[in-house]
Amino acid sequence: MENSNELLEFLYSQLEAIQSKILEYELIKSFINELKKQEDTYINLGGLIFVRGSIKDDQNLLINIGRNIFIEKSRDDVLKLIDDIINKLNQDLNEIRTKINQISMKKTPQP
């Protein structure tokens, strides 16, 4: 019984982590949709930290593909990539929810 409790605890923590990631990607999408050329603006570096800068190109974005290697993608391509990531994360959420339900049903005494 304790193993199933530990597994449920782990699955719930995974569920929360994935939900947090989805919210993060949704926020990034909204930032991209609001992005526009600006001469003098504040660019959020994360949290409460900003840097003053300018946005010269609002149609092409850089994506870090690992090891500080960046590729340029169009705004539409980036939004599609983010949607694909969100869809995959939602699939993962559904799988975890299914596992949680299966384990919970096994723990529930049957009449």
C-alpha cells in the first residue's frame, strides 16, 4: 500500500510540474503575440530583472537548441513549435491522470 502512495505522490508532483510548464509556454506565447518593434523598451530577463534595449526585428526569433547554439525561426514557426510542445505536454498530463486513476481505483476497496 505504501508503494502505491509513494507512486501517487510522485505522479502528482509530475502533474504539477507539467501544468507549470504549460502555463510558462502559454505566457511565452502571449509575449510573442504582443512583441513589436520598439526603439527604447525594457526587456524582461526573468523574474524582476529587466534590461533597457530595442527590438529591431519582431518577425524572427532565436531559439536555443542546446549548448548555446541558436537558430532563427519566424514568429509563426515559433508559435507553432510552442503549440506542439503544449500539445505534447497535455498528452503527458492525460497519461499521468490515467495512471493516477488506475492506482486510485486499485486502492479503493471494492464492495
